[in-house]
Amino acid sequence: MPELTDDLPLERIIDLAFDYRGNTTVVKTDGREVEGYIFNRNAEAAEPFIQLFDTSGAGPLRIPYSEIRMIKFTGKDTAVGQSYAAWVTRKEREKSERAAAGSAPRA
């Protein structure tokens, strides 16, 4: 769980949570917690906010930055390790396709 510091302000934690491909738990300033997937944030709005779908599927919920105390990275990032595996699979498929195209009879 990231800790708020001068070097890691809330805005940076929100950006990291937005890039995270798993569920997070937003700890609000009133102590309530909302677990879900953050799919949008807008730091440039008059009142900066995040949007998320909670784990029950409700939403989208909009939470202003001013109501966020902390964000915990509580769910598994579903894409961890997938980018290399996807690349290998794609390259193998392309190689097979080239080999099949090269062995096809020519008209």
C-alpha cells in the first residue's frame, strides 16, 4: 500500500491506481471504504474526481479527490505477466501463418 508523502502525493497515487488493472480500495476521509475498479480520473476538472465500478457492479461511482484519504491496491492486477506471453503467442501465430502461406500451392 503506498504511503502519502511529499514525494508521493495523492494525485500520483491516483494516477498509479488508474493504471492498475485490478481492484483497489478507496479509503475516504470519513473512514468509509469503497472497493472497485478505477476506470477514469480527471485532475483538470473544477473538482478533480475518480470514477469506479464497485465490486457489486454498482456505478459508475464518482468520488472527488477531496474525499479520498488513501487508495489501497487490494486486487490482483489481471494483466501482470501477460504482455510478454501475448507477444510470444502473437509471434508464434505469425510464424505459423507465414509458413502456411509459403507452403501453399501457387496458381
